[in-house]
Amino acid sequence: MLRLVNRLSGRRRAGGLRYGANLLGQAAGRGVYLAAGFAAFVMVGHFAGPAALGRYGLALAILAVALIAADFGTTLTFGARLGAVGPEMRAAEFGRMLSARLVLGLGTGAALLGVLPMLPDSIRPALALAALLMPLAAARFLDALFQVCGRPGWSVWPSLANAALLIGGTALALWLQLPEAALSLVAVAAGIAYGAVGLALALRLVPARPASLPHALATIRAAAGVGVSNALGSLNGRISLMMLAAFAGAAELGQFTAGFRFFELGAAVAITLCAPLVPVFGRAVGPLVDGRSRAGTTALRARVRGALVPILAASCAGAVAACALAEPLVRLAFGPDFGGAVPVLRVATGMSVLLIAATVLFAGLVPLGRTGFAVRGSAAACATNLVACTLLIPWDPLLGAGLAALLAEAAMLGVLAHAFWREAGPPLALADVPTLAAPALLTALAWAAGPAALVPVTVPAVATLATAVAGWLCLRRNPSDPLPLPLPEASS
């Protein structure tokens, strides 16, 4: 097993990638971070009510957009450059990154201070603190440094500091019945603690030698394409919430935020699970010559189809099961006052399926060197979301905002599917429809025909069994272009 998840060079020679250890360390840190955020969110919903949760969710949404702007794609380019240079150049790359993030953080903080007068009073103190300390609050780019320095497990410590302060501070604020502003202040303070602990650990590995302003600006320019795409994507994920805040009250905002939170968790899981497909697809593409694959795209199309069919079959069955269990899930997580979140959660399950399909196609396009579609897709999603929110929220605030977000995900998937079809051909075939649809149809049948009292048991069981059978059928299918993967690619 160790041979499967780790490159041998990582155990016998310095500088090995040790994929398994790196993935485990970073995934553990990410898992702790996500679990703490969800736990705090549930506590606020349970004990402060829908209106307070709506304002709390709005603060977190605005903060998330600000953090993406303060990152501007530099985390990805920093990781790539850090992995490409030798140990003697790590301090220089770290200095460039520190200077670039300082420039971006100060600019984003100034912009956030400018919009504070337009925000609710209860979230202004927290966002003002975030604006003033934005370079520290946005210092979440250090996983790559821990990895190349042989300390991937250190990614857990900033997340643990964030979790301890976020969960403990939120519980204390609710127990002492502090003013509502304290809840978002705790969330911002926990993010600042994350950045402070991460930087303290980084300084134990690499000295801090900030680069000059021209070097910082060059680092920012190098990441501009990714930064624009990430910013648009982050904005798209929160347009519905912000438009709902403008058109509806805090209570409706809280109901929507509670249901939409499940989609955000699903999105994190989808990205984590689909990212390892990139090296496998890259093996199918082979080296690029003048921007084109020498091996052609037939093997890539077969690999994408082989991944897309079982993943989508499982996702569709899981979405039907989540729709069936939406009411008890919401009641369990947030309490009886959040009935309006149930239809939002059901719409969010459909969004999750579209997002997972888009993520697999994205992983297939990256090895082809085609990344310009990402900006077009994010822009199309933002435009669709904005127009749909304007039309649908006045008709029905909660359902309209959810449907607008669903249409935005469909627009994004449409751009990605068109790009893949143009570059490599259709990712699915007509013969895949029975395998894709059968698990979801069987799950829906168990939901509709089974006893209502047994739905929490029968529906997940049928979804799991049907998905397992569909996956087994996909594995039995012999690919027309067998592609043996050597150990490094198999580990991914």
C-alpha cells in the first residue's frame, strides 16, 4: 500500500514527492477547517435563529470574496514555482509571495473598508477588523511550502488553531448571550489566528526576506489569469446570497444560507475527490507539442468517460437521496425553525451534480493546456446568476435565489462541456444513459413507493447498492484503449 500512495523516491531519496503523505497532511488540515466552520454555522443557526444566521452568513460570504481577491491566484502559482526551484531558491520565492500578498491584502482591505457603510451594522466590526488585518487574515497559502520542506503534516496546526478559537469562541459568545456582532468577530479572529500560526511555522522553515515592489507586482501579474477566474468563480457562488440580502429580509437570508451550506460542503468534497484525476488524464494526453497532444485525444476521452459515468451515477443517486432526506437533515442540523431551507437544500443537490460533472471535465481539459475557458465559464455563470436573481427573487425569494444559482451552474457546465467536445469529442455516449440513470431512478422509486417511516433507512440503502452495482459494471467494461499507468500516476 505504501508503494501505491507514495513515490519510491520520497522514501529513499531527498526531494521525493511522497504523494500519499502530502495528500493526507493537507486533506487533514482542510477537513479540520471545514468541520469547524460547519460546526460554528450550526451552532449559530440553532441558538441565534434564522435572522442572525442570515447576517452571519452574509459576513462570511463577503469575507470569502475578499479573501479570494487578496489571493488573486497567487497560491497556485506559488505552489508551482516552489516545486520547480531548488532548496536554495525557496527563500526568494517566499519573499516574492510575502510582498505580493502584502500588496494584494492592503488593496483588498482598503476596498472592503470602502463598502462597510453599505453593510448591516452587526457585521461591520468584524469586516473592519478583517480589512485592517487582511494580509494576515488571507495568509492561507503555505501548504505548498510545508510540502516541499517535508512537513506536510504542519498544515493541520493552523487549522487546529482556527477550529479551537472558532468553536470555543462561538460557543462562549452564544452562552454569554453577547451581542450578535461578536459571532462574526469570532469568525474573523479565528481566520487571523490561522494565518498567524501558519506564518510562524513557515518562518521556522524559510527566512522571511520580502522582495521589492517590482518583484511583487510581477508575481501578481503572473497569476492574473487564474486570479480573475477564481474571483469570478467565488463571486458567482455568492451572488444569490448577496442579491437575496438586497431584496429580502434577514430571516429569508438565514433560511437560504442554511440550505445552501450543504452545497458548499459538497463543492469542497467534489474538488478534493476530482483533483487527483488530473495526473491520470495527463498521462492519457502525453506531452504537448506546439500546444497539441502528440498522442491525440482518443485515450483522454476514454479516461474521462470512464471516470465521469460512475461518478455521475453515484452523484445522481446521492442527490435523490439527499432530496428525500432534506427535511430531517435540516431539522437535525439547524432545528425546527428552518423549514424554508428544505427546498433550497433540494435545489443545492442538483447544483452539486452539475458542479461534479464540471469538475471532472475541467480535470480533463487542464492537461490539454486549455485554461482560457475557465474565465469564460465563470463570467457566463456570473452573468446568468445576476440576471436570474433579478427576475426570480421578486417572484419567490428563497426558491428564486436557489434556481438562479442552479442556472448559473448549468451555464458553467455548458461552457466546459462545449470546450471539451471541441477539443476531444463527446465525453459521454448514448450507451451510458442506462448506467447513469438507473441508480437515481431506483432511489427515487424507493422514496416514492416505500413506507414513509422507513425512508431514512431504505433510500440511502438503495442509493448505495444501486451505485455499487453501477460502479461494478463500469469497472467490468474493458476500455478500448488500455492505458497502463506507472506507479507515480497510479498513486494519484
